[in-house]
Amino acid sequence: MQLNGPPIYSLTLKNAINPHTLTVAPHTSLVEVLHRMARVRSSCPVNGENGPPEVEENGESFQERLKRASCVLVMEASQLVGIFTERDIVRLIAAGMDLKSVNVADVMSHPVVTLTQSDAEDIFSALSILRHHRIRHLPILSQQGQLIGMLTPGSIRASMQPANLLTRLWSVADVMTTQVIHAPSTASVLNLAQLMAEYRVSCVVITRMEEQRLNTENSLTAHSGVRTPYFLVPIGIVTEGDVVEFQAMELNLSQLQAQDVMSTPLFCLGPDESLWVAHQEMQRRHVRRLVVAGNQGELLGIVSQTSLLQVLDPTEMYGVIEALQQAVDERTSELRQTNERLQREITFRVKAEEELQKAHDDLKRQVEERTAELQAANALLKQDIVKRQQVEEALRKSEAQLREQANQLAFALHELQRTQAQLIQTEKMSSLGQLVAGVAHEINNPVSFIHGNLPYASQYVRDLLQLVYLYQQHYPQSIPAIQAQAEAIDLNFLLEDLPKLLASMQLGAERIRQIVLSLRNFSRLDQAEMKPVDLHEGIDSTLLILQNRLKARAGHPGILVIKEYGDLPPVECYAGQINQVFMNILSNAIDAVDERENINHRQQIQQYVDEVEHRLGTIRIRTELLNGDRVAIRIADNGPGMSETVLSKLFDPFYTTKAPGKGTGLGLSISYQIVVEKHGGQLKCFSTLGEGTEFAIEIPIRQKNK
């Protein structure tokens, strides 16, 4: 029985012929032929030429361009006189021929194996000619000898799309070529061309050696039956077309290595894959051959378009066609019976659809009525929702305003408390400064009187002593009353001790003057405005005031103060306020060192006195110039240090770690305000528990806003 429609297989040559061919004249130079073939392959100008080659480009696919680029037909007076293929080019390159001085007529293959198109010739005839002559290009001529097109394994495979049944039945291992020509990645392209010419192959697989893993099955050694420690792994491929393109680009093939030009990564198949998968991969990736690899990636073989055509044996094809035709006839009978059952079922369903349409109309009317009711209820619900949303929005705005007011009041209260505490502390410091200044002034007058008269008194005493010495020299034998009085007052001791007594009085008066001067420098009542001052002088004045707490006394080994003063210029600041900062930080440092000494004393109270070792408390003061426009004062102690929790609250007002009655918690807070807000500087604290604390003060040398 003949089916209505196209035949299952098309065996005519028409569909397999590629009418687009690249032709040249016999006198064309071989270099020009190379450029044209490479230009067709790459679809771009070569050596500065503009425009595509003289071939028709009527929407043809990439595969069609590849078919045309693999050879060129030599035509003379519309007659085919020769053919020149990629394999011929590779053969000439391998032979070392100079291609620049050769015409295509000198190296073309002739006579040409052709096939005349007729009703008696089919695809199997063409396949037989290709296999017999071991060629890949078969020109097709008309009855009049005119060139119609080109027949290649690729065009045959593309036209035999219905042969999918056969390709599904065959596996890659059935048709693959196991004798694969391969080379290492360091081989030159010229060596590859020589291998292609010697073994008459269209490609060379680039491989590397790898050690075999013994626990892997179905490897290359398993197929060969011999276990070897190494096997080849394909990493790339170089084809005849690649060699033609490199030659057209006039590259030095002897210096060009395979690893630089090979096509990678490879498209590999497993040996158990069907030929249909191979066919699909070739079409999808636009390639003519695929490498076959094992489970470890080892090289097993290669499958090409020619390999796929091995399944198209005429005897087997005709047998499959008859089996398929019988299966189609049986299936057609089943379809007719099924069609009659469907016709009866359709009639029944038409009646059912009429009943269903009637029920649908009734349901639609009921739905419309219910929808109208729901829409009315929905409109009322939307109005209610809108009113509720408006009320909620008003409540949210009111709540936000109240929350903002509460935040503002809390902030204002906090600022008021901080300002009040700072005012109290400032007033206390001001009163203390006035008291210190008054006391210093009252002490300064009598001390100045004593300090000024002591030199004269010393001179008078020295004169009187000189007079006594003269009397003793000229009147060594004095009267008994004078001798008795001299012995009573111990004249010799008096003469020796009186100058020392006057010198001690002079030293004490000088000490009192220095203390008075330090008190005046610390109070700075005469420098309330911002002016350049010597910070070292302020630090020294503060240390002098705190000297009583620094020196050693009973139960207190004393505190060592190490000064590392840099070369600082005068700094614009409020001197009294900066001195207050020094006083607060140094007082805290002394308290920290005293706390460390108390801890050490409690830990060592049970030890013998000769085993107790006190590590002397130390305060290190270092000043330096930063970037030429800022100064840094670093005050470090070796006290017990502070934890992260204490550090995070260190500059908060009223926060203190001291016992009740020993601190207000305002000293560091006020110091932070003085340094940061009033002088535009920075006050930082670095401390590690058990290792001590360091305060870093940075202030600019010149204030921007005076």
C-alpha cells in the first residue's frame, strides 16, 4: 500500500548536491587560491582585500560555507579541468614546496572524478564512487557536461535526515577509526602537515601522556586487552583547514606549535553513544569530526562524517525500507479503525456539549447575579477600609509626633544635666583657680622679700665671719671671758654651719618661688582668652602641683614620671582649660597606679619582707608634632587597665569606677568637651586589662575659628 505523502527516504542526488562552489581559472596563483579558500572559511577580508570572495552568499549556513571552503574547482571555458583540495595543500606544504611561484594548474588533481546527474543515479551510486576512489569531493555534471554542484559526505549526511533510524541502531564504537594519528602539543604545524600527508588523514589529534588509574574499568587498556601504565589524553585537534588558513596568513609553520593553534576544548563522545548522538553533535557544534574518549578521558578513536555514512549500505537500507513500509501499512489500518471510533465518540460528545452549554448559560446567569451582589458588598467594604486607613494614618502621625517630642525632651534633659554638671565643675575650677591665684599672690610678696634679702644677709654673714677669722689670726690669745663664750657657743661649729644654713634658706626660698609660679601658671587667670602657649610649661606646672602624690612616702614606693618631650611650637589654646585636662588625666593616672600598688600589696601581704618585690609605678608623658599642623600629647600609665565595657562609657557624664565620694564622673567628660568641642581636637583612650592605659590628646597648632 502506498502512503499519501512524501516517501520515507529520498535517494535522489538532488537534495544532496551543494550548488555553491568556489571556482578559479587555471592560471590563478596558488597564493590567491589559498586566500580565497581561507577567506570563505573565515568570512572576513584577508591581506587588506575588501569584500567577500566571488561566491554566492544567498543566506547559506555556516555548514555550507565549510563545505565550499574545503576545495576549489578549476574551470576553463565553463569546463571542469581540475580540482584542488585542502589535502593537496597540506601535501605541498609537507613537501616543502614554495607556493608563491606556483599556479593552481601545476598542482591540481586531474582528470577529475565526476558523476553525471541522471534518474538512474542515486545517493548509493555517489557513495560507491566516493568509497572506491577514496575521495571526499565529487563534482556533479549535467547531461551537457556543465557543473551543477558538489557532493560531499557532509552534504549526503545532511540530505539523509530520515536515516535517523539506522544511526540510532549503530553505536560510535561500530564505525569509529581507532588508528588515530596523534602528536604532542609541542609539535610544529609543519610536522602536523607532514603527518597528514604521510598518512592521508584530514586531522591530527593533539595529546598528552597521563598515568593510568588501576581501579578504572572500560579504559583504553581494557579495549586493547593490554594494561599499560600510561595512556593518551586528547587535548586539541588541528585539521587540514587550519593548516590552509595558517598558510594563507603566511605564518611560519615550522615555528608555530600545535598548543598555540589547536582547537580546544574538544567535543568528545563515548564509545557507547549512538551514531544519532554523534550526528546531532556535529550539527550543533558545526564540526566534521568528533573525538571518542573513554571513562578516564583516554583517546579511543575518531568518528567523522565519512564514518557516519558507513551505515548507509544499500542492501541494509532497502531491507529497512521494506520493514518500515510494512509497519506503516499496519499502523495505517489501526489508525482507520481508531478514526471510526473517534467519529462515534465525537457525535456523542457534541450532544454532551449542547447540554453542557445550556448548563453553562444557566450558571453564567447565576454567577452574574451573585457577582453584582458581591460587587456592591465589596464597594461598602472598600469605603469602610478607606475610613479605617485614614484613622490609622492619623494615629500613626500623632504617635510619631509624640515620639519625636519625647526624644527632643529626653535630649534636652540630657543636655541640661550635662551643662549643669559642667557649669558646676567649671565654677569649682574657677573658684579654685581664683583661690590658688590669691594664695600664690599673698605668698609671693613675703617670699619675694625673703628671697631678695637673703643674698645680702649671706654677704653680711660672710663679712662678719671674715672679721672673726681676722681676730683669731691677729689675737690668738684672747681674754678668758671671750674664750669661755666661744666654747659655750661652739664657735668652730657655728663658723662651719652658718654658711650651710644660709644656703639651705636660699634653696627653700627658691623652691617656694617656683611653687608660687607653678600655681599662677596653672590658674592662668591672666590668660582667659585663646593665645599661643607652651604646653610643656602647663604639664610641668600640673606635675609640680601633684608632686605630693608622686613622691615616695610610707607605704607608697612613689611614681616615676618619664618625660619624652618633642620639639613643639607654641599652640593656640585656652591655657587654663588645657591645664585642667592635664590635671584630670594625670590625676586618673595616679589613681590607677595607686590601685595597682594596692592590689600588689594585698597579694603579697603574706610573704616575707625580703621576698616582696614592688614594681615601681610609671607615668610616661610623650609629646610630638603631627603633620606640621597638629600636636599630640600621650599620657600612659602601667596601672591595671580597663575592660571594653568601661572604655565604651569612659567619656559619659557622671560615669565613674571609683568608690563613692572619690569621684564625680565629670572629669573626663569635661576634658573631652574641652579638647573636641572647644579646640577642634581629638581625645582617645587605649587600654588593655592588666597592661595599663594611654590617653592621646591631639589639638591643632592654629585654631581656624578664633
